[in-house]
Amino acid sequence: MTIRKISTMVNELEIKIKKSTLSKLLIFLIIAIIVIQGVIFLFPIKFEKYDIYTEKVQYNEQESYQQTVNYDGCDSSPSCVCSKRGGFLWLTCVQCSCTKQRTVVREKLVLKERTLTSSSTLYKKWTNSMVSEDEARQIIQKIRDYSSQNNGFYFNIDKISKQGDYWEVEISSGNDNSVFYVEGNTGRVFAIQDGENLTPIDISEVNR
């Protein structure tokens, strides 16, 4: 075997080794890209999101009612009105209708908030879309349903669009138009105050 042949064989071996190394690197890169894409687009991560719900609660309330009493001089009480007289020359009040107070237990619908644990992907977190358009709509619908049942104010949900980090929800009632903003990663509801500042809606204020 001549030196030329040996040199040729060595060169061919080096080329095969380089091709094999490049193939392994290419396979590794392809696998790495697939794994990274899976983590970004498919692998679920847990996150906390804001939720609104309605609930019936009991509360105590003072109530006035009328009670009929029968005794002489019952109209001496400022809360009683004479309804029947008797006695000597019918000068004495013997029956009265009196206003009394009592505590009654009633129910009312209140709007409440809570934090729920859900899952989504890193891609949705990076794009501020962990809360979907349908979820944003449902949040505003809950506010609308509460408002309609509690004080008779009903509004239409006209349009929902993504504006930066928020879902912009346009609503209308008659000739009045307004906008709610639902944060894309948490579901918290905001409204514009003072013409420019986005301020979270205070549920305790809504319940008043």
C-alpha cells in the first residue's frame, strides 16, 4: 500500500467523521428546536386568574309593621293612632293601630371576586393572552347580568378586540357608550377614569 493510498484513505475517513458529526449536530438541533417549541406552545404552566361571580347573601333589615292593640288610653303612645273609642261618653281610646319595628332576614344578590388556578402556555403568557376572548366576554357578561338583576341596568356587548395587554370590550345602553378593559393575563377588569387613567373596578363599590 503506497503512501498516496494511505493518505487518500485518511482523507476519506476524516470526511466521513465530519459528515457524521454534522449529521449528529443537525439531529440534535432539530430535536432541541422541537423541544423548545413544545415548551413554548404546548407545555402547560399554572397561573392565577381573576374571576367574578354572583352569590345570594342574607342580611338583616329593620321593617315597620302595624299592630292592633286593645287597652284604655292606648293613644298615649306617639307611635299609636286611635281606631276605636269607648268608655264613658266614648272619651277613652280603647283600640289603636300602632307602628312597630322588627328585624327581618332578607336575601340580595352580590357580585364577588376570587382567584382561580388555571393553566396555559408560555407563548400565551408572553403575548398577554392567557385569558381568551371568550373568557373576557364571560367576565363582562357576569357584570351585566348582576347589574340587570340588581338595579335594572342592562347593556349590550358590541365588540371585543385585543389592544396591547388588554381585551377592549365596547358596551352600549341606549345612546350611552362605554368601554371595559380586561387584562389579558389575569382577567382583572379596568375602566377609564379621569379621561385617561385605567383603574381596576372595585367590586365593593359595584355592590352599593
